[in-house]
Amino acid sequence: MQPQGDGDVLSQALKMVRRHRGMTAIAVAKQMQVPLRTYERFEAGGNRLNLDYIRRFAVATKSDANAIVMAVLIGSPSLARHSADNKLVTTVTIGGARFNALLGEDIARLDARAIILAVCAMYDDLIAEHDRQQLASRWLEQGARELPQPPPRRDR
């Protein structure tokens, strides 16, 4: 598989999010307040990374601008789609901004090992929460199937 360029990843990410929202290019262009042709070039990944357009797109599609940028950085357009609803990457970014405001220059003195362990613990906790949600959903579905189902009444 050939490595993708930033423009290709951005294009795929934008299309995934737009389609997830059930929006047309015309609707997104209108919400972004740009001409359709300008939006089409943006969605095609034909221009340099434009943070203003990414932010406008995120507002128009109610998605996660930071996840779109991160998707390009890590070469995984699906991250933008997966984070569109829960704003995962924006949440992590807010945490980073607050952490920077609290520690500032002291961040440089943190041991890389401590940072890695903390980040891994955060993601391990999220994976465990995902697993608990899946278990609860399966339990509820199974339990509902096991409940007696009375026959429908004919007198109603």
C-alpha cells in the first residue's frame, strides 16, 4: 500500500465526516460561507492545510476540528469520523492546554516515562469503559430476549 499524502488523508477525513452527517458539499459550503468550488478544492485536499477552513468545516458539520488535524498528522482519516460525535481529540487538546497553563515551563522537567505511563493509563481506562459499555449492552439485549413475551391481546 502506497503512503498517502496529507491532502489525500484530509480529503478522505472530510468526506467521511460530511457523509456521516448526511450533508452534501453544497450544504457544507453554505454553512462554511465559501463558494462551492472553493469547498470542493478544500475537500479534495488540493490546497495546503488550512486551519481556518478546518475549523469552519468542524462548525458546519458539528465535528472535531482537532481530530481532523490529528487524522492528517497520523495518516488515519477514520480518526476524524470516529471522533466527530464525542470530540475525543478536542477533549485531549483542552486537557493539554489546561496542563500547559498549570505547569508551563515545568512540563519540560517531566520524565518521559511518567508521561508515557499517564497517557497509557488514560487510554487503558477508556478501553475498560468501552468494554463495560459493551458488556452492559449485551446483558440488556440478552435479558430482553429472555423475558416472557405474552401473546398480543385480540380485544384491543
